[in-house]
Amino acid sequence: MIYDTDALTAKVREEGKFISKILSSVEQVIVGQRNLVERILIALLANGHILIEGVPGLAKTTAVKTLAGLIDASFQRIQFTPDLLPADLVGTLIYNPREGVFTTRKGPIFANIVLADEVNRSPAKVHSALLEAMEERQVTIGESTHELDGLFMVMATQNPIEQEGTYPLPEAQLDRFMMKTSITYPSWDEEREIIRRSAHSSPGAEIAPLIHPSDILRMRSVVDAIYLDEKIEQYILDIVFATRTPSRCGLEQIAHYIEFGASPRASIYLAIASRAHAFIRNRTYVVPQDIKDIAGDILRHRIITTYEADVDGVTTDHLIAEILANVRVP
């Protein structure tokens, strides 16, 4: 842990060069989606998992694969389908008739970075297989428990629930994701640039790794040292508690729209992710704007709305915006 202010400032500037290189390399492949790339980096630096939602064709998978290609680590892409089995994810025991013993065949979940593509196209039994790996950082196969590497991250993509052939993710699994990021269509200028880059038959340029897992772990130690003032902690708690008891926080106008507020994981992840957000902004301390910038990604999948909200067309993003506008900023 770095406590000296000057030393921390020097470290943040030094390690920040990696962030600039990564963003520059990703932008050579992906047009726009800067917010998405930054959110993936925040989750990576904060040792969390991220869920990316958007309609097909918005480069969700391409963005994840590009960023994973910049890290010299093992990477596995798992296409979630209705017939996928838990064993296809975590592995299984194979019987050897000659020796009369079972041997363990590990599944793709044992990679450093796992892309769970279209995660909401598989039923609940497959979703449950992810829970132990995402939360406990371990996998149980038969009677044996296997630890996952220090660098382990699940980047999941999903199409909106109203799309045909999808299954809603259970709340227990949603809560394991540090962030849920929603992406929208590119602008007119961005889509024109996409056409110019992609409307040809030859494959795109290969992405060479820029950083090693040890670089990620080192940067995480710097992120942990980012200063988080007590007033910022109170601001985080005020926001989270406003999702649970809005009427007590002067938000009676939205109280009937919230059935369940955010869990304590929201407070933890807001604190951790705000440090990572400050880090990629080359700061050694967290400011309220860091909280505001990431609050939507941390909270949108942790607030359960009521039937009245569905009828009135009120989304969790509307509720979060209302909370941020009314909670006092330190």
C-alpha cells in the first residue's frame, strides 16, 4: 500500500501510461463506445465482473475480445445456448477404464478472462454454475475444489430480455456483476467511420498484447491506495440508502416505484470502482463526480422496480438520475 502522496502521484502517472496505450489500441478497432471500454477497464482494475447489454450488432463481443487480446493472458469465449450444460462451463470428471480412476478435465471457466457471450440465452442451471466462480473465485468438480487465478474476470454480454429466446438472469447472479453497462447505437459520424473501416472482405489488423497479468495486479495495488475521504464514503451510503428508503431521504415521489433497493455490494463496489475511475482519470483521490459517473453502472441491476414503474415507463436509470439529483453532494 502506497501512503506517501508524492510517491502515489508518481505511480498513478506512471501506470496511467498503460491505460492511455490500451484506450488508443482499442480505438484502432472499435469506433466510439469509449464509455464501454472505460467501464471494462474499471471492472478489470477493481477485480470485478461486468455485464454488457445491448441489441445485436453493437460490437459488444468485439470490444471484449479486443480488450482481452491486449492482455497477455488466457482467454476463453463461451457461446451460451439453450442446450449448454454446467459441465461445458466448469469441466467434468472423465473415467479412465485402464487405471480405474477418474481424472479432472477443466472447463473454459479456468481462463483468466472469460467472455460469456449472450449469457441470457442459457437456462438457470447454467447461470448457477457461474455463481461459485464469480463470487468465491473457485470451482468445484466432483469432490475437489480448484482455485482460480488471481486475474479472473467474467465479461458477459446479453441482448435485451424482450428479444426472442432469452432467459432473465436471476437476481442472485446479477448481484455478482460489479457493473451492468448498457450501450446504444453509434452516432451518424461514428457509423460512417465504421463503414469505412469494416465494409471490406479482408480481416482486420491483429491486436498484439500490451500488458501482462502482473501489470494488472500491480495497477490494482495502486488503485487500492487511491484516497477515499470519509465525506465521499458518506455520499456513497446516502445514495445506496436512498434506493432502499427513498421516502426517508426526501424522495417520496419515487418511493412507490422501488420494490427493493440496492444490496450492500452496491456500497462496496461504488467505493472500489470510484477509486478505479479516479485512477484512469490520473487522480490520486476520489471526487463526487467519480461516484456520479459510475453510479448508474453499479446500481441499475440492483434496484427492483414495482409494477407501477412498469406501467408508467419509469426505468431504473430514471430512478438513479432522480436520486443523484436530490442526494446532497459533499
